[in-house]
Amino acid sequence: MTYDEFWLQYLRAHSRVNTRVMHYIGSLCAVFALGLGALNWRWFIAAPIIGYGCAWSAHAVFERNRPETFGHPLWSLLSDYRMLSLAVTRRLSPHLRRAGVR
């Protein structure tokens, strides 16, 4: 599988707006926690727990599917932040359409 194929699969696994919002919240909170790690090392441990906790709970509650993290952890992490950056810059819609997500 190429990364482009994975990216489309990743977007299909995040078809619901609620799932994507939970990923955005988790990703931003994880970055914030990493920043706090400079003050207290425990935040470094908390960062992935917070980030993945939000994301994985969205898959359980909204999508009812298996997170893509388990198959391709690095591509999944990259895609989390790619999706966030595209959403913030309002450029995600064409990618969703290409993946067949409404």
C-alpha cells in the first residue's frame, strides 16, 4: 500500500465530522501536553494517552471501526496532523471528496 492509498483509507475511516473533531481535539491537546513536558516530565507520558484517548474513543463511539493506528502507526500519526492542518486551512474538503466521504 502506498501512503496515498493509506490516506484515502484513513479519510474513509474518519467519515463522520464528530470523529474528525475528536481527533483535532486529541491532537491539539497532545501537542499542548508535550509543551507542558518542559515543566513536568509526566506530561510527556500523558501526551500520547490524551491524544490517542480522544481519537480512539471517537472510533468506538462514532465510527464503530478500528483505528488505522494499529495497521500503520507512523502513517496514522502523520495523517492525524495532516488532517488537522488541512481542516484548519479549510483545504480538507477536496481530500474527503476524493476518498468518497461526504
